[in-house]
Amino acid sequence: MSISFVIVDDDAVSRRMLQNIIEQCKLGEVAGTAGEGSEGTRIILELKPDIVLIDLLMPDQDGIETITQLKDRGYKGKFIMISQIENKEVVGLAYQRGIEFFIHKPINRLEVEAVLLKVNEQRKYERHILEIKQSLAKFDPVELPAVRREPTAREVVKPILMDLGIIGETGSKDVVSLMEYLIEYRQAGDFPPLKELYESVARTYKQSKSDVEKETKAIEQRIRRTIMAALTHLASIGLTDYSNPKFEHYAPLYFDFQDIRIKMKVMDEEENPEKGKVNIKKFLQVFYIEVLEKMKS
């Protein structure tokens, strides 16, 4: 069965080039084209193509907005973004919204062919997995071996938050969101600058630039307060029982030893300083690494 495409791009030349490449390389059939996002939305919902090639920047509504509308209205096909923009944040947002691959402008025949072949292989693999699942569903479930489900990032994060004594802190939700973002959108071991990380998470639920900036600052403040609460919790455990397993594991792993000692001294002498010192990036990096290890194990 031939793969169907819809091309959405306000540049008529780009639409013709993409259609010619698809047809000449026998990659499928172009069921329809559109020059605007709103027109593309209507055509896609009507034709229900397998794959949508969509431009990022269009006059009426951009590609990301169009993709969001289509997903909200139940479209299940795959998206390939086309653009000359190389801004990592914009590209990252496009991937968050559901694109599979990114084709750069000016359009290169070899790149388009390679990307579409990859998407085709991915579809074949997904269909194959679906056929296997459908076949297995016909058997008596008692006879099937138990399949171990991999834990989600949220399921791994929450027990750590509980051990650190911060599960009830407002910023604990931000920690969960940060870890979910890192697991889903970053390569293992790739840890971005804190501001970039906060902004990326803020963009997942805030739209305007001003709202993103405000939420980025709010996330930073909530994270700092939450990490300070974790430091206080561990220091209190250490004062009561220095050999407590939670203290022995988390205190030296998540915090600088000097900061732990200062906090314990302050608490022991019943002082109440207004501010404390914590290495936020170290805390979050260690948290991320521990989540990755627990998910693998």
C-alpha cells in the first residue's frame, strides 16, 4: 500500500520540488498540497495522509501551531518539519509538539529522500510491532509470559523525592517536569545550562515570551527553595543518626560536604540564617544521572 503525503508550505516552488522528489523516487503519492496552515489543517483532516511535510514559518499560522491543532483534533499521522531556521530552542519545541524529523531549507534532494526513507522504515517497524501485538492478543493471557514494563521517569523520581523529604514541596513538581524533559528530549549525559533547561520546561505549558520568562524565574526560585529543604532534611537526619542509610547515600552525593557540615552546625547551634548555599546544578545533574540508572536497572 502506497504511503500518502500532504505538503503544507507557503512557497509554491518548495511544494513542487518536494512533490517531484516523492514521485520521482517512488516514495509514495502526494494526496494534496496547501499554501497555508489553516488550509492545510482542513485538507489533512479530510484526506488523513500517512505523513505531513509542513513548513515552520507561514503567514496565517506557523507549522507548530498547525501541528498542535491537528493533534488536538485527532490526527494520528507523522509530521516532518521543513524550515531554514536552525534555532535550537525552536527546533526543540517542534520536536516536543510531535515532529519526527527536520528537513532544512534550501531543499536538498538527497536529504529529503533519506529522511522519507527513514520515516517509511519507522512506519514499517511500527506496523510490524502492532501486528505482533494483535497476534499475541488472540492467545490466552495466562499462557503468555509476563512482560516487564519499564518504569516511567515520574515513577522513578517520586521515591527519590520522598527519601529527600521534599515530596510535598511546590518545587518537587518542577523537579519531576525537569527530569521528564531531560529523559525525553536530551541524550543521556547531555545536561544543558540551567536557564535553558528551565525555559524549555516553561515552554511546554506557557505560550507567550513574557509568560515563559516569568515562569522560568518562578521555576528557578521554586527549585532553589526545594533543594534547600532537601539539605535541611538531610542535615537533620545526620544530626540524629550520622550512620542513617539515607544520610550516607544522599548527603555526599547531592551536596558539597562543606555545605552539609555548615547546615548541621547551624541547626545544632539553633541558629536561623536567612540564606543558605547550595550547588543547584550539581543537585539536578546527580538527580538526572540517578534517574537514568534506576530506569535502566
